[in-house]
Amino acid sequence: MSEQNNMNKGKVRIDFPPKWVTAEKANGEPYTISNGKGESWPAVKCTLPSGTKVDGKDLSGFSFTTFQKPWNKTDIEAGKGTGVFVNADRNVSLFKYDQDGQRHDESVEPQKLSDAVETARAEYREQHQSHDRSQEQETGLDELCEQKTAEASERDGGSQDRSAQNVQR
């Protein structure tokens, strides 16, 4: 464990949800990082989730590539999110293409980027948990309404109009 900690010294970890990180291009080819000598290494492409803001600037949808660690591909193939490491002392170069194919570049401090991604993820979870809770409450009310309608129908000897039971379905 301490060997891994030493390996990641001077690095900043950024955790991405599953749908925002990939090791393969749309055509199935792996992402790679190459140098001028013709050497290349496996990479992952990370896309910033909706709501990612750094210093008030919305960076939703911007991407960057970084070196793939052994666990990244395993995590991605398992449908899990994964964490990537970037150098703490070098800004992360982000890119995004607009509808006209025009490339836009941004440069962001690693720790600010990590914090912004975590904030965007937390806000997303919070919004969807409250949405899920309200949906559960609504479903519970629908079931209660159906139950009360069935009870009333039973009391009335089944003569109650059954179309009321189908309103919520």
C-alpha cells in the first residue's frame, strides 16, 4: 500500500462516474498517449460531468486523456466509475468540440478540477435522490389510492365505477 502511495505522491486523484470515462474510442480502438519517438501507452478519456464549474466557468462536457492505470480498464469493463491521477504541479489541458467542429481548449489546476468534479457528482446524486424519494412517495400514494378504491368497491358490492381505478395506471 505504501508503494502505491509513494507512486501517487505529487498527484491529484479525480474520480469519475462510469459513463464519463472510457478506454476505447467509438470505433473500438483503444485510447493511447504517444510521444515524438513513436512510443505509445494505454490511456483513458475522461469527460467532465454536467455541472462541473471551476472559478465560475462551466466546463461540462470538456474532456482530457491521461495514462491508464491497471485498475482503470478493469473498473470500466465492470461498469464502475474509476479514479485517475494527474500531476499536481501541472494544469490539466481540457478540450471540447462544439457543434461546428470547432475545438475549444481550457487549462485548469488539478486540485480545482478534482474538487469541481466531486461537487458536480454530489449535486447530481442529491438531485436524483430527492427525485427518487418524491417518485417513491408518489408511487406510494398511487398504491394507497388504488387500495382505497378497491376497498370502497368491495363495500359497495362491486357496483362502483371501475374506471376510477384506472385513472392512475
